[in-house]
Amino acid sequence: MWQLTIVGERNKQRTVPVSPAAIEALAAHWRDRGEDFRGATAGPLLAPIFIPPGKEAQAKHADGAPLAYHVDTINFMMEWVMKRLIKGKPDLTTVEMKLLAGTSTHSFRHTFGTNAAAEDVPLDVVQKILGHASLQTMSIYIQAEKQRMLREAASFYRRPRDEDRRE
């Protein structure tokens, strides 16, 4: 399992596991840059493949070393992707379009937390990955989904009770 150490909000450092799919995407990005991801010892995980011809961009990349994307650039790219996705899906409702348009990189973090909790990843593990100081903060990720709630309640009601065993 791959791990990534990052510096997040309030300069807090955390180490998080990285999915095999994310590793494959990063390796493809590095191949696009002409680099070997698995053999690399340094360099930004995500860097521009194309350098715009403007003076500022050329000066920024003058030494040839790839510069990492700034967080604002990642957010800008996310907005661009969502606009293209919405444009390419004419069957979306207005509500669905608004939800997609409001998707941010932070939404992926929230989705991970919600899905991990729903898939019974131990809450202390999800808490550690997300970097939350307390389990109370985790409450936003552990809202029981309606179908799961009904399924779990039905399972509970089917369990034999002590009084049923005595008969």
C-alpha cells in the first residue's frame, strides 16, 4: 500500500494511504511528462505537461524543472472538468447540474469519509486518514444512509432474543 505525506490546513502534516487507482493515474501522468513515476526519488506529483508560451509562464519554468501545481490551479482545473462534464450530459436535471457545478476537491475528501464509514472501515481509521482530532468531528461522515439504516434495523429485528431462546 502506498502512502502520501502531505501538509494540509494549518500546516498540519498527515500521512494517508493512496488507492491503487490513484497510483495508476499518477504513473500515467508521469509517463505523459516523460518521467518514470515508480523510479522517481523527487519531483512534484502533479505538474504541468504543457507550458503556455507567455513570458510569465516561460520565466517560471526557465530552468526546465517541473513545478508543482498550486492548489488554486488544481481547484481551477476541477471547475473546468465539472463544466465540461455538465456540458456533455444534457440529460442532467437543474439540481444535478448545480450539485456538479459546486463540486470541489474537498468534496472528494468528504465522499471518501462518507463511503469509508458506510463500508464499515473502523471510524478510528477514517478519523486518522482524514486528520480529525476527535470522533465527534466524524459525525458528518457517519450519517446512516436510509437503505443501510433499514437493512441494519431489519437484521437487528430478526435476531433471536433471550426470551425466544428460553422457550
